[in-house]
Amino acid sequence: MTAGILRGPAAVADGSGGFSIEGVEIDPPGPGEVRVALRAAGVCHTDHASLSWAGPLLLGHEGAGCIESLGDGVQGLAVGQPVLLNWAIPCGVCFQCSRGADSLCERTHEVDGGRLGDSRAHAGATRWRGQALERSFHLGTFASHTVVRAEAVTPLPPDIAVDVACILGCAVMTGVGSVVNAAAVARGASVAVLGCGGVGLNVIQGARIAGARTIIAIDRVAERLEHAVRLGATHAWQVRDDDAEHRLLVAAVRALTDGRGVDHAFEATGVPALAFLPLRLARNGGDALQVSGAHGPATVELTQLFWNKRYLTPLYGGCVPARDFPRLFDWVRRGELELASLITHRYPLERLGQAFDDMLTGRSGKSVLQIA
């Protein structure tokens, strides 16, 4: 089933740090594609960083909505069906997909010249001011509609609301997946989480679900630490202004772990200067993981990598959509994975600028745009 061209509002970045809300044209879906009427989209630091990526660019990479129309050959999906979008869009045949590393799909990420042929969902089926418009992570969720490959959508269970489920598509998947997939945290393990925002709180939830015995939440904001404890942190440490070298923090973490440091230390602040701090929190032979996707330069004393410590920067929590999203849905249904309390602010698309400001100043936790 196909339909005609649609017109609707979208947030378009200019590539120089600015954006505007403007009307765009959205083509009908082609073979193997789906057009989704977006209902809600999560806002995160990556969206703000993308304001300075090559533009023009349709913003947004985390969202959910309902299928508006289907292209030829799409099976197992229906018009009107609620769906979650994900940006780990596996082609199913490249080297990485064949080894189960869907989030590293070489054709989606155009590794070594790989491309998805002439797929307009990959190159952009949206037009702005008469030109084809690229979409952030091949999704572009800050818009009324988007055209994506069928592999980018996962049907939502009817008992999980679309406007809450949208954050599963990145913040929750990244945080929980980094714990259960990348770090493979074992029952009884010890974990430290640096930064208790949208991703960090989900690292904490993932650690609780995995059965970690010690979960240390670290942040500057007392309210975030209180939220972290409600979600499963066993200890909370508020960063002090007089601890610029983090000596007090390191000492506190070691004191809670018999002087060794934690088995797994996660950075989820988005601050480049803190990217290597988990190495100082992890025990010898432990893991340090940078899961925030922080951009920019950072330096590390190489001796911090000694004693068999492992430093990882997992992409998207090692997401395999067919495996991971049904698992997340089950945890939500059983009450093991909290979603609603993670969303602290909601905004209409026209107030995206305010959403960015509140996020950057720490006034908000996880924000969601109400698209329709």
C-alpha cells in the first residue's frame, strides 16, 4: 500500500549550529520502505551535537509513531501499527551483520564504500526547499513523518504507550545494552556510573536487572542521584567542586569495593574530559566503558590502561534489534524497566530550542518532543 507526497513540519539544521522549523515534503515509501507518522521523539546531547554536522540535516534519531503507509514487498507490518524506530538498521548480509553485530552494519554506516544501493530511505526521501534532505542517522525523527527501511522499525506491544516508548530507541537501549551486551555484567558484580542523565540512569537500570550487587551512582546534581537510587543504585556520590582531580571520588569508589575499584565503570556524562575517568574507578582486570558518545579531544595517562584493564566504547549498546527490543519490552511489562519517570519534560516541536537549553543547563533530564 502506498500513498502520495505529504507535507509537514520538521527541524532542519543548517550545519553551523543553528536550526529552523520549516515545512518539508515526504515522499511515499518505495520497495522495502515504510512511511511512519511520528508521535514522539526523544532529545539528547547527540541531537544538539548534530547541529554542527554537515547540513542541511533533518534532526532527530530517537522516536516512535504509527505506520502511515507501506512500500511494495514489506511483510509483517500493517498500516496503523505502532512502531519504535531504531538507528541500528541491519542489512542482514554484510560482514558485521553476518556475525551478529547489527549495530555495526557496514552498508548502513557506509564502511569501506558499502552503500544500500539506491534506497531513498538511506539517501533521503525528504525534500526541503526543492533539494533532497539527509536525515540524522537515516531517521530524522524531529518531523511529522519519515520514510525508513523496514528493518528500522520494530512493532510496539499495545500496552506500551508510543509517547513513552520512543526513548527505548536510543537512551534506554544504549544504557541497558552497554551493561547486558557490551560489559556482560554478571550477578554479584560491582558497577560505577559516572553521570545520571538519560543514558546513565539506564546503565543503572541495566545493572540492577543484571543482578549487580554494588551500583554506585555519581553526579553533580542531587536530584539525579535521588532518582538513580530509586532506579536501583545502592550508593550515591555527589561530585564536589573542590575535587577537580577526582581524588576524593576515586577514594570513595575504592572504599566501597574493598579498595580495588569496581568490576565495571561507565562514563555517561557526554563530557570529553571525563571520557577516561572510568579507568581510575575500575579495578585491575576490570572494564571501563565510555557510553555517552562524547565528541572532542581527551587525553589519558597510558599507565591507567595497565594491569589488564579493558577500555570500550560500545556503539548503541551492541544493539541487535530482533533480540534486544523484545527483551526490553518484556522488562517493561514485568515492571523491571522503568520508562515514565525517566521523562522529565515534554515539548512541542516548535519549542525544540527550549528543550536544548534545558538539557544543556541541567534543568531537564530526558526530554521528549510531542510531534502529534
